[in-house]
Amino acid sequence: MLKRIFLFVLTNIFVVFTLTFILNIIGVTRYLYTYGINLQMLAIFCLIWGMGGALISLAISKFTAKLFMGVKVIEKGDPNFSEIYDIVEILSKRAGLPKTPEVGIYESPEINAFATGPSKGNALVAVSTGLLKRMDREQIEGVIGHEISHIANGDMVTMTLIQGVINAFVMFLARILAFIVNSFLSKDRDEEGGIANPFLTYFLIQVFEVVFSFLGLIVVAFFSRIREFKADEGGAKLAGKQKMIEALKELQRVYEYNLQFKNENEAINTLKISGKKGGLFALFATHPPLEERIKRLESMQII
């Protein structure tokens, strides 16, 4: 984990300071200094806040999942959910995890499961009661294999760091553009070149942060879809290819059934893990379309 964080931070620093170098070359830095803006200090500030916020979110991810999702942690030998715990334990050993993740159940009619936590040795796998009621054991094994694969691949850390990089760039670019635009729009000028209106600057920063964050979602969603394909493959290797395929097919049947009978709330819930096919909204989907995921698995040479 520490190596991955170091590489992401190093990459982020390199890209941000490359950007400041380019801005220096084209003369933007001198222009900003007129308004008291130190580009290097701004870059460091955005890096610390962008990455720091993401890492803090990762550190408390298990706690927040339990709190907001109402996840109840079960122990080995639980009389009601011993089978689920055993599946997580067996697949965790196959994946080579240092310890079995915490296993949780949460009340929800949606068919869903998720994994979270700051590291491979400090993770949580949670499944909904809706999933347990709808799927058989083999399908559940496929779903849990998928989630265990997320942990084994370090996807929570990877996606958090990607989000941190996006956060840093959003903050950085929003402030640069806000000061530049304000310099042209502000009417409160002195003879030496102008005094930026702080209230207008603040407003522009908020506007640009919303716009860039929206665009940043496309980048985050792109990497998320890649990680989902990898987790499908990992789930197939851990639990068995056919179990993973059958789990996805069951999700597809539920989604199509809900659409057919206009059960919009359930359709939206299932859509969280089914993705969008085609169109602009597909760019913001965190999961690939189910049919594409199934097709990829069927073409893989996995037992």
C-alpha cells in the first residue's frame, strides 16, 4: 500500500509541477504574481488537500460503511450467516490475503455487495439481504469472489488515489482559471494592473470546481470500469468461471425484470452494478454493461 501511495503522490507531484513549468513558459505565472498568487505554493496546497482528503476517506471507509449502510458484522460460526462467513474465509485464503476481511450483512432489498477498507489486511466485505434472498450459493460465491478480488488487487487504494489526483487538479485548475477570469471581469482596477475582486474570485472557484469535478467523474468512472473487469476475472479464478458468469446473469435477469415491470427504484439499484451501454451517460458509469462483462468472461480461458 505504501509503495502505491508513494508512486501516485510522486506522479501527481510530477504532473502538477510540469503544469506549473508550462504556465511559467507561457507567462501565466508572472501574470498571477501580480495578484499575489504563488503558483508553486498553490500546487502544493492543492496536492495536500486533494490527496489528504481522499486518504482520510479511505482510512475511515470501514467505519462510514458500517455507520451509513447499517452493516452488521458477523463472526465465524454465526448461526444465521455461517455459510457466508465460510465463503469469505475460503476465498480470502485462495486470494492470498493476510487475514480474512470482516464480513458484514446489511438490510436492503437491492442485490448488491461491496468491499472497502484501507488495506488488504484491514478490509470489509458486505452483502445485502436482498442478494442473499435472490441468489443461490454458487452465485453468491461468484459475487464474493469478485469483492475479494477487489481487495486482493488493492482497488480501494487505487481508486482512492486516483480520486485524490483528480481532487488536486480540480482545486488547482479552478483557482488558476478563477483568478485569470476575474482579472478580466473585475472593474475594481488600480493604475498598476488591477485588484481582483475576492468575492468574484470565490464565486468563480466554486463554479469551476463543480465543472471540473463533473469532468473528473468521467476519469474516475473510466478507471473504475477497468477495475471491475479485473475483479470479474479475479472472481472467476477464485470461485470458478461459471459461478461468476451465473451471478452476473442473475443480476441481468433482475435488472431486465424490473425494467419490464416499471419497478424503477429496483432498476436503478441494480443499475449500480450493471452499467450503461452507449450514450453520454455511459461515460459516467462506474460498472461496465452486464452483457459486456459476461461476454468477456465467457471468452476467457479460465476453469
